[in-house]
Amino acid sequence: MRKNRMLSGLLAGTVLSMLGSGLGFAAVSSDLADAVMNRSTERVLALLSQKADVNAPQADGTTALLWAVRHDDLATIDQLIGAGADVKARNR
């Protein structure tokens, strides 16, 4: 039983270490990509006016521009490209 606890502790420490080093699936937040994904036009405009990072990806690499393309939202696509979105960005 003690071995199992030690092994569990070691495993938990390894996972936390991987997350801290970026090797795991660390939580990644992109408010702008989230806003475009949720089709929140007002939030998108507010974030763009605050100079949000237009290329900040979500955990799977999806950027605001990729969401706008998926939604066929030409107005948002134009705004994001005008704000410097990477048109060559890819997700997983």
C-alpha cells in the first residue's frame, strides 16, 4: 500500500512538472479566440480595441482567425487580418 502511495505521488509530481514545463496539456486561454468561437461580436470588438493578441491560440492551437473562417464570418476575418492575424496559422 505504501508503494502505491509513493508511486501515485511520483506520478502526480511528474504530471505537474510536465504541465509546468509546457510538455503536457496546460490550460491555454485566448479570450479573443473564445469570443470568436462563441460568436460574441461585441466582445471581439472590445478585445481588438484593447489590442488583444490576435494570434493567441486555444489549447488545441485554434486561433480567432481559424474560428472566424470556420463560422464563415467575413467581417471578423477582415478585422482579425487587419489587426495582424497570422493567415498561415494552423491547429492540430
